[in-house]
Amino acid sequence: MQGQNLTPSKILFFLCISFAIGIFAESVFKIQQIFVCGFLLLGVGLIMLSLLSFPRKRESIEKRAKWIPAFAGMTLQRAYVFGFCILFFAIGILRMQITEFSIENDQLRKLNGTEEVLRGIISGEPDERDDYQNLKISAGSSTVLVTTNIHPKYNYLDSIEISGKLEAPRETEDFSYKNYLMKDGIYSVMFYPKITKLNELGENVSEVRLSTFERIYSMILWLKQKIRHSIQYSFSPPESSILEGTILGDNGAMSDDLKTKLNATGLRHIIAVSGTHVVILSALIMSLLIWFGLKRGDAFWIALIIIFLYVVFTGLPASGVRAGIMGGLYLTAQKIGRQSFGVRAVVLAGAAMLIFNPLLLAYDVGFQLSFLAVIGLIFLEPPITAMIKIFTKGHGGELLKIISTTFAAQIFTLPVMLYNFGNISLVAPITNLLVLPVVYWLMVFGFVLSFAGIFWSWLGWILSVPCYILLKYFLWVINFFSQPWAIKTFENVHWIWLIVLYLPIIALTKYLHQKFVRKF
């Protein structure tokens, strides 16, 4: 192996990993500038030595430079790449430090704890809950999250004035709301301020000068609101809230009791725009399309379009876009049939996201779950599928692939879920097997009746019958399995358990590959 040249894709993979490790190191250890300079000098020095001090051919550095024992036995190319890895590690640290510096010097953040009057625009879709709503207000170059009464209603791009006390997001022992908002560029919050509308955009964007993105996003949110009203006309809670969550990614109107039951049964990911949701949905759509007789190539493009449309109709939230990218990469890896491509593409996409927002790595659980769900499907899904096919002698077809997809994604995301949320659903494997096969049809019928209901409410009500049956089945599974014994709670899970749990998962994956994939 030492004599083999590294391919460009492998080199890029190592550089992306080094960059991510640098971001992680700064997030955890807060590295001093003197050490960053040391890493930069070490990386540049090794690159220069590789370029200038040694011959341009594949020889061992040990033969030419015994005075560098640390790199003895390393080929010229590997020493050169190792130098760039150190350099990218330092760049990752610097990228995170630049972000931290920007946060520390945010003008609005410096005003936390004072009474202020601010003018700005609503820069995102209002997040409506049972008795309150959250508004993202862009005031200059900063953003403040405002919590206010459910009425009056506000719209994206409404210009408003707020008067109240700016506060830093709260932190508790169990949850850091500060870190949760920080990844979205929000460092200040304001609770129930006085709000004055300066210019109401509402649903009419035709006479307002907007950028192309703002115009498109406004139309998406307008259509999303129409779909939401169509669902609420055809169904009442909890059926309406489940369907809104499934096809729109909304769970604001969902009752706490239903959320608790979904957590207990391990089905919460189905009604949220998460990486696990999109990735499983990608595999599910592919399986069903192939089961209906489509060729894999045609099914790939249809599934990719469905995932894209799904992310668009959820309102293009940052979490949904990231999840959509990961789902698209998983489908691409399946189409090409190469695990190495899939892993490198996912790592490259992850590194690209971290360039724009390095806070995702440590503070965005959705980013972590998206990444791990794809890795699980790339590595663990094939051996589980092969194992099932061997034991069933090839029977079951694409239906069994749904089983392997579910288990692979959930096994690889389990440690992170446990670390962040402190609970494990003991019935999740059973409930997911019972529910996932109907999710596709629930989304299909849900979109059809929602669009029909926008134009003809009576037609939407007629088309809601099959969707109603599926929703009742969904609720039956939730109610039947949401027992006190169905969920196990762990308090204060230490990060060391991430390593402890992932070691056997990696070992199991490797064992299953050797035993079943090659044999099959």
C-alpha cells in the first residue's frame, strides 16, 4: 500500500476530513493562536520540503532524508499530502475562530440586557405554535428572534418596529438554546415586545421590488400556507398536524402529548425535515418505484425530483436543504454503485457546508444526523439487505429493502440521538416497519388532496378519504405502542459513550460485510 499513489478523490477526502477536524478541535479546545501558527508553519514547511528537497519520483523519504525520522518510510506524495492535511487542519481552526470573532463582535449581541427600539424585516417564515409565534427579525446585519402572541398574524418580509428588552438566549443543564440559535446566526432574543407594522407585505408581492430569491421564497411560503389551510379544512387534529408534519415539515401546531407519543415510538423523524427522514424517504421512494416496474435509472431521476420538490414545499429551511443534499448524494451513490464515491461525496458536501457555517458541526444535531444516516445507508444497508436475502432465499424483494434501510439509518444515528436527547425507543424497529411503507402513499395522497383542496374544497374533501384511512392507521400504531415501557431514558449521557457505542457499530458493519456481502 505504501507504494501506491493516492488518487485525487482520496486526497480531497483527506483534506476535507482534516478541515472538519480543525473546526471540531477549535469548537472543543479553543486553540491558542501560537499553536495555529505552529500548525501552519509545519504544514507549509513539509510541503516545501517535499517540493524542493526531494526528487520528483516515488521514492521513500527514509532513503533521502534520514534526518526526518517522523516521516521515515513515507513516500514523497504522501509527505506532500500530509503537509496539506496539516495546513487544512489549521485552516479549519482559523475558519472557526473567524466565526467566533464575528459572534463576539456582533453589534446587536453587545446590546443584550438593554431596552431597545429596532426596525427590521421578518426574514423567515413565522413559526406559529399553539398560543404564540416566533419571528426572525433582520435588523441591519444582525438577527433577533422575537416571541410574541399568536395574533395578529405576520408575514415574510413585513417591515416592523419592535420595542423591548434584548436578552441572550437561555441555557440550562439539559439544553443550550444559545448554541441552538447561534448556528442560525441568532445571538439575541426578545419576548413579547411592542410591535408596530411599518409596511405589510402580506400575500401580494407583485408590486414590491424584491430580489429573485425573495420573490421565489415568498411564493413558496404563500403556496405552503394554502396547502396548510387545505389540510386543516379536510382534517382536524391530530390527523391534520400529522399530515402537516409529514408533507410540510411543520410540527408547531402539534400537541405535546402527540410529540411525546412520537418520541416514545421512535417515529418523530417522520414528521420533521430531518436527515434521517429524507434519506429513508429517498430509499423508500426508490424501492417502491422499482417495485412498480421502473428501471433503476428512471427511478433514480424521479426520486431525486421528488426529494427536491419536497424540500421546496417545506419552505427551503436550512435543515431541509442540508437533508435534501444528503438524500440526493445517497441516491447518487446507489446509482453509481460505489461506496467510496458515496462516502467521499458526502464528506465533500459536509465540508462545503462547514465552509459557509462551521457551527453546524458541533451545534446542529440535524447536520450530524443527516451525515450519519447517509453513512449508515452506504455502509450498513448493503450487508443487512444481503443477510436478509440469504435467509429468505431471495424472497421479499424491495419490501425487505425498506427494512434494511430503516435499521441501517437508525443504528448509525442511535448514539447521537442518545447523547443529545437521552432516550431510546425500545419499539422503534417495530413501529418504523409498520409505518414507513405507508409514508410514501401518505405523502402522495396528502399532496394530491392538498392541491385539489386549494381550488375545489369539495374535491379535496372527497380525495381525503384514502388519506384519512392511512392517518388513522398511523395514529393506531402510535397509540398502541406508546406505552411507558416503550422508551428508556438516560440522564447526563457522557460524550465518551459516543465512542463506546460506535466501536461495536463499526465492528458489526465490517463483520456483516465480510460474512454476507462478499458471500452473496
